[in-house]
Amino acid sequence: MKPNSVTKKAVRLLKKVRVSAAVLAATAMTAVPAYAADSVQGSKLVTGTEKLIGDVTTWLMVLAPVVAGLLIIYFCIRRSAADEMDTKKWNNRITVAIVSCIGAVLGSATLNLIIGYYK
């Protein structure tokens, strides 16, 4: 019995996952001793990563509502020109845009708050 293409794809994906896990484990094992000797808190890598995450989350809190607002305006324009069946789809897209904006802002604010405790 020959395996079908879905099974072959699944086997290839499983091999890739195993290789990725092995690489990740090897990287983690080599990285831990490098930071164990010095102070982790004062290293450039940690402070730079904290600043990067802080900047990205701040920009995300600003850009997410702007992009969501533009998308909602576009979706409303498209909804006004749509027929009855498509109106439901555009209403759904508007709802998804609003919920996604709220999720992005809350997620970035939470991450920014967490990073703020490490400074």
C-alpha cells in the first residue's frame, strides 16, 4: 500500500519539526552558559531587547487603531455598495477589524506594562 501525498507531506513536515526542535535545543544549550557567567540584567542584549519591545509595542498601540479605522471606513464604503448577501460579509469584516484592533492594543499595552517592570 503506497502512502498518499497527504501522508508524505505529513512525514516531511514531521521531519522538519524534529530538525527545528533539535536546532532550538542545541541553541538553547549553548546560549545558557554564555549568560550564566555575567550579569544578565546589565547585558546589552537584554537591555536592547527590552527597548526594542517597548518601542514596538508603543508603535503598535498607535498604529493599530489608525489602520483599523482606515479599514473600517473602507469596509463601510464597500458595504454601502453591496447587495443584501454581501452586506453580511462586510458587517462581519467590520466586526473582525474592531475586535482585532482591541486585541492588538490590549496585547501591546500588556506587553509594554510587563516590560516596564524590568527597567
